[in-house]
Amino acid sequence: MTQTVRKILLGDQGLLVLFALAFVIVSLTVPNFLTERNMLGLLQSVVTVGVVACTMMFCLAGRDFDLSVGSNVAFTGMVAVMASNATGSITLGILVALVAGAAVGLFNGFVIAKFRINALITTLATMQIVRGLALISSDGRAVGIQDPNFYQISLSKIAGVPTPIWILMILFLVFGFILTRTVFGKNTLAIGGNPEAARLAGVDVDRMRIAIFTLQGVTCAIAGILLASRITSGQPNAATGLELSVISACVLGGVSLAGGRATMTGVIIGVMIMGIAENVMNLLNIQAFYQYVVRGVILLLAVLLDNLRTLASSRAKG
């Protein structure tokens, strides 16, 4: 019986069970949690983490990290606002931001794949470089949005649901499909499971890594544009610490730090767990100082769960 319970808790269905239990407990004990206003607010609050997690899942599944995502989100948000202000075109501003985000991701992937520099060190360096570029371009100050229509990206609604939430759901569906139903997704998991075996099987590992990091840059740009619209300005210090929240959400959702294992359903649950934890603390008026402690504890628990899953998987294979 104990073995069965352990297997359920460490499996994909276990994560769903734990999430359902936590949701029910919070709904019954925290005032105003289940209101429509709070639910929409909760979903909007996880948009940035959720969008970036879509491709961080691929990075982790392929045995890589990207610590530059927070800086890239801030940088591309700045680029979108500055380019829109300079050209008078929101569409052009968005396109420039997407290109800028992709360029950062492409740079990361190229350095990691071609120069064989550890992803942790490479993205740690670009985290500093890109954040510096955001600060330099704005002289360390927030850049206000001149065209009020830019606000509508986050304020507009479709069928009563804010547009950013629809964008997040579409990205979940798209990247979930890519992971499970395409050669790209299967190759990513193969690289994470055993890079050398994947190479011998004909997978172009270098090209895959470059593509994954480029995609990561594009989703950072999408998150940056949505965030800039929501906070009504380009903020060079925005999204500080985002990388830890995204990695925590992915690992909580069953993405293995050792590579080779990932599910979009798990990532969605991981993102929601992170969002609910923060939402509950806000509803209970818990000071922001304590929220840092809770995020750190969640990260440690996520890594512990990952270790237990890896150990259980090894024993099952053995």
C-alpha cells in the first residue's frame, strides 16, 4: 500500500492529486479566493511565468538552463515600448521586440552549442549583459508608453477573459503539441536522455540547442511585451528573479533537471501552484519579505521532488 501511494505521489497523476487537494483546501480556508475577480487576477498574474515556462521546459528537458530569461523579458519590454514610441507603430515595436528576444536566445544557443560553454555560465553572463543593455538604453529609468493603444494588449478581453490569458492558453496548446506530437519534441527529450546516443541516431544536437534557445528568446519577448503593456511602461528592472520562478514551476511540474522528461500538463500545474502560493499570500496580507522565503522553500521542494522522481525512475528501470 505504501509503495502504491509513493508511486502515485511521485508520478504525473500524483501531481494532479496534490494540486487538486491544495486547491480545495485553499478554496475552503482563504476568503475571496474563489471569486471571479480573484480567479482572473490569478490567471493574469501567472502569464509571465507561464509564457516563459513553455520553452524553459524544452531547455531543461534537453539538459540545459537559461538564467537570462528575466533580463530578456525586461529588455524586450523596453525595446517594444521604445521602438513603438520612436516609430509611432505598435506593430513595428512588437516585431522589433520579437527579433531582439530571438537574437538573445540565438546568441545563447550558438555560444553553448558551438563553443561548448556550459549553459549555466553562458546564460548567467547574458543575464548580466542583457540587463545592462536594458539599463543603458533607458538610462536606468522607466520608459512611458506614448500610444494608449499599447495598453489594450493587456486590457482588452475576448469573451470576458483578458487577452493575455488567451495568449497563454494558446502557447500552452502549441508547445504541448510540439513536445508530444512532433519530431522536434521527441528529439529534445532524446537529447536530454542521452545526447551522445541522440547524435549517433542522426539528431543534429547543436542545431536543436540553438533552436530551443532561440524559441526561448521569442517567448521572453512575448512575455516582455505583455508585461510592459500591463505595467504601462518599459521597466529595465522588471522581471528580476523570474528565472527562479520559471525553473521552480517547471521542476514542480515534473520536468527533470537531469533532462529527458517533461509534460506540458505538469508544467501548467507547476505554474498554477506558484501562482496560487503568491495569490494566497497576497489575500492574507502576508508581507513581501516572507514571500521570498516561501519561493525559496518551493524551489527546494521542487528539486527534492525531482530527485525523488529520478531515484524512483532509476529503481523501476533497474
